[in-house]
Amino acid sequence: MCTLPPVGNGAGGWTRARRSSTRERTRDTIVETALRLFAEHGYVGVRVEDIARASGVSRATFYKHFAERDDILAELLGRLLGAGEAIEPAGDGPQQRVLSLLTQIAERMRRDEVLARFIYSLPVRHDAVLPGGPVAPVAIAQVQTEIESGVDAGYLRSDVPVDAVVEAVGRLFEAAMRDWAEGRIDDPVVRLRQFASIVFDGITSD
């Protein structure tokens, strides 16, 4: 019996769907292979050529999916943190709501503890997941919204650039996760609270 293309898509839509599926499988293979190589040889010891060869693709195919090796790290971080998922913050003021967002991101990440510890043990900075980064989780973008709202409401100092505050918050999150991943602390949320207190005590208005 002949199998027809999906109703409404036409043969062209069916072909595009197949191409999309193939592209996604290839991308997933590259990411999973890269993760295995990073774990075996260390992040700095793995080249694009190594990833492409182990994935069974050419360098040209690799570059169709990723501009550079660091983009794979960004992809892993995006998947780990749930790049497209919003979080409902709790609390009355911006400090409580920002801390709620960061805490929930950290808890979400700990569900995949092995990958999380690996990612945050790497000797690289994770600019990709900071506000404005290519794979920044929606929740990280929410942090900026909460800080802007705090400034507008007069709760936070208006003479401190919002971008600078957001950058500091993003860095404190990464620092807390690194401390946890490298075994210096048992609970990243405790460190997050400590760092957040330092940041907000410095920017809270009278």
C-alpha cells in the first residue's frame, strides 16, 4: 500500500521534514560524540577534526551545524538548563525573585548531575548562557527583567547600569556552580544565597 505525504504538507513538506529529521540526528550525534571525547580526553585536548572523525562526518558537515567547538559546549549547556523553559519566580522584591530564579535553574541542572559537574569543571567561561548569550535559558533572561523592574520601582539603585548588575548575577551563578562541580561545596544553592547577598547588599537603595 502506498504511503501518502501528510495531509496539507504536500510532497515538498514531507521531504523537508525528512531532511530536518536527518539534520537533527546528525547534530545530536556530533554533540553526543563531542561529550564523550571531552570526557575521555579533556575539553582542551579535543579538536574539531577529532569530533568530526569520531562522529563519522566531514569537517564541512560539522561546520554546517556548529561554527566552532565552543558552540557544542553552548549546546550542552542549553540542553542542560532548559533553554526554552520559563520559570515562575517566588518572592516579593527583586532580590528574592532573582534568587528564586537562580535557585530553580540550579536545581534543574542538578537533575543531570554527571553532565552538570562535567560542564562546570571545564576550564572555560560560560558566556553562552549569560543574558544575551546564544543559548541563554529563558530564566536567565527573566533575571534581567526582574532587575529592570526593581530599578523602575526604586528598589534598586538607578545609577548602577542594569547590564552590569545582570553580568554580576550571571557570574555569581557560574561561580557557585563551579564551586559545587569541583567539590568545594556540597550545595550550590547555599553559595548562591551567599553571593546574591553580597551583590544585592551593594546595589540596594536606601
